[in-house]
Amino acid sequence: MSSGDSKAIISNQPGIHENLADIVNKHLQHPFQKPISAHTQQAFDEVNQKVLAFTGPIILDSCCGVGQSTRILAKQNPDALVIGVDKSDNRIKRNVEDHWQVDNYQLVRADLNDFYRLVDEANWPIAKHYILYPNPWPKSKHVQRRWHGSAVFPYILKVADNIELRSNWRLYLEEFQMAAKMCGFKGQIGLVNDEEPLTPFEAKYLASGQQCWQLLLKKSSD
């Protein structure tokens, strides 16, 4: 999922969706039963071998697009293995210039609706999970296409105790924060103030004068 362009988000939804709590509760009570796609199973099996052989922390970069964020996170975390996942083979293969000088990352083409469940089943030791600028699906009727309104949302929270989301639509983060709170996560929203944009979308948003927000979530130990 990607945000599409650098335009500001326009939505017919003035606040947190009125049905969000009911939607989340429904997905918590009824596990996602969609069959795992063959190509995602194969992609997971290949990268899983690398994870099993690695002894350091694992960082998951969901919706990684062209993989810029994956490479930057790998450079910032040299002791970690950073795994970037995107559904588009074209995006993953687009940004292949060898100027990052890092090799502690892996880009994977997979359907995250399936990939998250496989990661949960394999119990990967993920130190941090990034979801950067997912498609906001801003129309109210599309709330269940947002990650926090989707059937796979409980698995997103299962794979890591530390999650960072970024968006140029604060309401998306407010909804995710509320949904995660229902599942025992605490977090706060603040402005992104990195010197180096993590993604091309982040660079475009900031260049156009938009504010970019981040939500930092941690599973409560209470």
C-alpha cells in the first residue's frame, strides 16, 4: 500500500470512524482464514532461512515500496537484519543503485495479508516494525481497507511489540492508535523531524509544506 502522490489527504470523514471499535472487535473474535497465496509462501520460506541463520535483531519494514526506507534503516542499524516487504515486484526492483553501502537488508515481494500470519506462526524475533505512509484509503466507506480496519490487523500487532507508523494524514494514526489501544498497546503521535526522509513520499510531502506525523507504539507490560 502506498499513498499515491504528494497531495494533501481529502476525506469525507471528520473524525475517527464511528464503526472502528466494532470492526476491530469483530476481527479479534474471528481469526483471518484467507488461504496463504503460493507466491507469498515461497517468498517467506526463502527469507525465513536467512532469519533463522541470523542472531541479531530483526526489523520489519512493511509497504517498503522502492526499498529506500529499508536501506536507510539498515544503514542506521548495522547490527540488524532489515526486511522490507511490498506487494509490487516493479517497485522493489526500481531502486537498485548500489550507493547505500549496506548489505544487511532483504527486499521481499509478498502479500502482507499473508506474510504477517506466516511471521506470527514462525515467531520471528522482530525488534521493531515500521509501517511508513500506507495507502490512507480516506473515504469513510473504505475504512476496512486501512490496516487497522482489516482482518489481518490482530496479526500486525502480534508480530512486534514496538511499532512505528508514519503518515501525512494524522487521523489515520489516531485510528490506528485507538485500535492498538484496544489490544494493549500504548503510544503517542508527534511530528516527524528526521534530517533524512525515510521514503520518497516523505520527501515529497515535506517539500510541499505538509506535516508528516509519526505514531510510536509499544505493547504495555501492565
